[in-house]
Amino acid sequence: MEINPAATTCLQRIKTLNADNQRSVRVNLSVLKAARSEILAHVAINGKGVMTDMVLHALDHAIKEGR
């Protein structure tokens, strides 16, 4: 079975982007809390979607656990 070269290139691109998204960054706790407050204000007006839930969960975890 041969793999399409375009598919291989696409897979390599996804792996590269994923590696960049996995790097750790440092942000002040106040910035995380402000981001959460801003998102919650938008949710009150526009409603919540799947990605919003994922982001809020990650922010809450980072705020509580310090990671």
C-alpha cells in the first residue's frame, strides 16, 4: 500500500503544529483569571460551545492546580 506524498506532508505539518502547541508557557495568574472572566462575559451574551467548555475547563484547571 502506497501513501500519498501529499498526505505524508500533511501529517508532518500536523505533527509540527502539535509539537508547538504542547510547549509550556508561563502566564501570571491574574491574566488567566481575567481571560476566564472575559470568556464568561461573552458566554452570558452569546452562549457556550464545545470549544468554549474545553477552554474554560483548561483555564479552571490551570488556575486551581497552578499548571
